Amino acid sequence: MPAEMKKLQRLGWLAAVLLGLRVADAAIVVLSGLIAFWLRHGWEPLPQPEAVAIGLAVMLSVVVFNLGQAYLTSLAENFWSLAVKVISYWLLVFLLLLAAAFMVKVTEHFSRLWIGGWMLLAATGFLAARILIAVLIRRAHDTGRLATKVAIVGADYRGLQLYHHLSIHDDYVDVVGVFDDRIDRLRTEAAAQGVEVRGKVADLVRWARENPLDCVVIALPWTGERRLRELIEMLQVLSVEVQICPEGLGFVVRSFPLFRNSIATTLGGLPMFTIVRRPLDGWDWLVKGMEDALLLILMAPVVVPLCLLIAVAIRLDSPGPILFLQQRSGFNGRNFWVYKFRTMHAETAQSVGVTDQARRNDPRVTRVGRILRRTSLDELPQLINVLKGEMSIIGPRPHAIYHDQQFARVIGQYYARHRVRPGITGWAQVNGLRGGVEDDEQIRRRIDFDLWYIENWSILFDLRILLMTPFVGLINRNAY
């Protein structure tokens, strides 16, 4: 069977499985809603408000799950990745439903026990479906049904690096052998690294005619144009994909650990490798924006009165403006004015230039300001920055421009934290890394947490940070 046909069969089988999962998810939303209602009210006909809510939940879950890439073939075997995505997006669907119910003022029509039971039953159903999917795909993987059989042409250090990289990092690739016309010269070196050179390229052609093979990767210097052309002409007689491994593979693997997550693309009709992928790619940016909008709506009834009380306390405590504005670096390194409640005496506050961080028992801090800084309530006006699209509620904390320049001299990857919008609270803050920076190790740890957040973002991750913030991120001994 042609290799491309086998590849299409594998992808088609996975696509069919994931299509079945989509149908199952819609059924789970409906059935869990019905079961929760019958458990709460007995075998009564479903009233119209509950029926409308279930219908909306089905439509929203179809849209949100697909936009959030909850059905990626690359994650099909990974139960935990599938589970995290579906639970986080199911929570988002419920937040959207609650927001809609508040807006049209119909929340009193629904039983809280029904809503809670519906939410838990559906989540349990989603998890059960993904356990089943993961088991099915792992069994198919164990039988070799999903593996791509690859032969490598090139037994020097390039080919050996590629062989070890594929063997370690890709469970869906089965390297059937390494071939090279320089077998007599390279066999000993390859054997020392545990790799057997199975023969010359002509041997590969003969072997592939009798055995299943999907792809041949040429791992030879690109400077040998004539040799590459000859190899491609020889391999064209086989019904397999022929790929050329990029030069500098060793440097890329050593310098960029996330190389295994790269994707092949085209630019101007030419093949390219995307080594560094854009964070919040695809529809994630839209989901993140919806999250911020929902949180603003839900927080407004509590935050607005609290801000008014704080404003009165600041005005009574010391003369000067209520708000303090300071320039900071945000998304893509763009500068913006961040809003905070003023916590220092007006004549000592610094909004531009070199910024002196507050110290313990700092005489510049007012009485009210000391409470606000200790509890992080001085950050509440940054919800204005969120409303303006300059910040997100959850993300890496923005630093003063002077501190950005100072920290960047210490941390080579410092500016990578500007790849997403800064946040009011973040992963570093709920892990106790807030307040003043006293040594290089503190800023290194803070950046490590920020970069981990960027690379591993999910709705569930944001929810975890949000729940931790009142208990860990607000009050901290390092804040003064």
C-alpha cells in the first residue's frame, strides 16, 4: 500500500475517533443536564428555561471546545492534556452561561443544586470519554498502527544525532534503519553509538520494496548539491515521502529544547521550520480575551465600591492625587501608563526615570499606603488597563522601564516575558515572588515562573492562579 495512503488512513482513523468524541461531548452536555434535573426534581418534564440553558450549553461547548483546540490529534493519546483542556473550557462555558443569565436577570429560575450537579456530571462524563479515547489510541499505538516508519540516509554525526533525537522524543516515529554509501568508513563510529548501518542507499531501495516504509530522511550536508540530487532521483522510485533534515540540527537541539514542538511551514512557497511558536496561538488569544471580559463583569460589583472606599481613605490620609501613574513595558515591549492607588507621599512618588523600590519601613509610604501595599489592593486600578486592552488580569507582572533594562542585563531571556500581555497577578506572585528584588537569583526565579506560565497557559491554569491569589498572592511578607 502506498505510504501516503497509509498515512491518510492513520490520520483518517484519528479524525474519526475525534469526531466521535465531539459527538459524545455534545451528548454528555445534554444527558448530564437531564440526569441532574431528574435527580433534583424527579421524573418531571424539563421546563423551558432549563431546556434553553442546555441548548445554549451545547452550542457554546461546540464553539469553545473547537476554538480552544480541545480535539488536537497530537494530544489524542495524552489523557491529562485532553482532560485539562476540556475541564477548563467547560468551566468557561459555564461562566458564559452565568454571565448571560445575570445579564437577562433569570438566575432565580434555576436551582443551584441542578446547576452544580449538571456541571459535575458533565465533567465526569468528559473525563470518562477521554479515558476511553486514550486507551483506544494507546492500543493502536502499541500495535504499531499509528507509527510512521522512517529510514535515515546518512550515518555521520548528523544522521546519528537525528536517529537519537527521533528515538528519544517521538513515540510516533519508528526508525527502521540507517543507510549510507560510506558504510565501510562510518560503520565503526555508528556502532560505538549503538546504531547499526544497515547498508547502502541501493540496499535501502531494495529493502523498501519488500517492507513497509513511510518516509526517508536525508541527513547529509546541503552543500553537496550533486549528491543530494542523485539521492533524490534514486529514492523517487519508491512510494515514500522524501525529506531533507535541516543543517545545524545539533546546534538547534542543544540551544532550543522546545525544538521537538516545532512545526514545518511554508513561506513564499519555500519550506521553513518554526522553532519558536507564538504564545496563545490560534484561538487562544480570543479565549483569553473572553476570560478577561467575564472576570471584569463578575468582579465589578465588589471592586467598584471597594475602590471608592480606598479613594476616600487616600484623600483623608494625605494630600495629593488618588491615582499614581507610572510607565511600564507591556506586550511586544510597548510602553504604557499603569494605574495604581497612590501609596506614597505625593512629593516622593516617581513616575518616570530611575525608580527606587520601596523598602521595609520606607518613610515615603503613607499609613493607608502601607495597608494597600501589604494586601496588594493598590493594584486594583489596573483593571482600567485591562479594560483598555493593555493588560490581562492574569499574566507576568509588568516592571518599571528602568528595572526592565536592569534585569535584562542579568537574564538573557528576560524580554521573552513581553510576548504576552502583562497581568495584575501571575504565577510568580502566587508562588511568593513579589515585592522588591534583592539579588539576581530572585529575578531569575521570577522569570522562570513567568516563562513557564507563558509556555503552559490554559484556562484551568489561570483559574488556579486566580483561586490562589487571595490566599498567597495578596498578602506576602515581601510586600512593603
